[in-house]
Amino acid sequence: MNEQTQPATVRVFIALAPPDDAKDELAGELRPAYDTHPHVRWNRIEDWHITLAFLGELPAETVPLLRRPLAALAADHQPPRLALRGSGTFDDRVLWSGIDGDLDALHMLAADVRTAVKSCGVALEGRPLCPHLTLARVRRGDLTSAAEIAEGLAGFTGRRWPAERLHLVGSNAGRGRGPIHYRDIEAWPLG
């Protein structure tokens, strides 16, 4: 194995992804904000996801240990029916879209994911699940842009869709100055 091409650690999270048409629907609502707020750092639409468990930096050899328990867990859960709805901010800097629909099933899935991850020896932060989809980040000192955009999306309700796959995702966050990119390490059908 070439150590220069294989990092010793991988930044990992487990997530659900809205289907393309649901993302397109929200992107259409956001289009005016893309023009009025060009200085905002928008997340790539293809990377939009709902994080169920953030695992952080893991040793690369730990990641394969997650595959079997996550595959079994995905097979045991029916796809929750979800929708993108409304918007808000975290700390005036992070713009997000809310999640609506079968939230009980979503919380049960997230709890089971976290249990499976812990059973693999991976420590998790004890933060409660706050289902959302991160859309953008604003620069430090910009105290108005995220709130202005969130206000414009407050009445948005997207169509419902089944979350069909559980995704184990790796990211390059913290590995350079460029934009964050995500890649599926693996994904399993729900149900």
C-alpha cells in the first residue's frame, strides 16, 4: 500500500440523502439567494445530506468494521418518508433547511446507527439529533446573510420522498484549502 495515496485517517459520517428532484426543488427556491448573496459559501447540491451520526476522523482500518453492522441495520429499517421544510441558522453562520415527515422513524434509525457505531468501538459525541440539511456557511462577521436567506425560505415545504439508502460517507474536510467534497464509501438500501 502506498502511504502517500492512502491517508491514515478518514473523516466519516453516516447520512441519508434526498433524491435529486427534492434537491432540485429546494435549489429552485434558493436561486434568488444565490444571486443576492454571492459571497456566501454554498454547499454543492450533490453533497446535500442529513447527518445521522458524525464519527469524525477515524483510523482508515476502522472503516471496514462498520460495513456489516450498517448493512444489517439498513435492511431492518423501512425508508422513512421525509420532506425538506423551512429554514434556519446555527450561530448566525450556518444556513440549513429543516426536515419534516416521519421524524419518529428518522430518530429511531439514527439511534440504531449510533448504537451500531458504538458496538464497533467508535466513540460518538452525545449531541442529540437535530435533523437538517446544511445549505451554506457565511464568513465570520457576516451577521445578516444567513438569517436573511433563512427568512426567505421559512415558508418552503418540499414534496415528500422516501429515504431509500443509508450512506457511509467520507470527506476531505481539513485536508486543504479547497472546498469540502464528500464521497460515498458505501451505501445500503433501506428495507
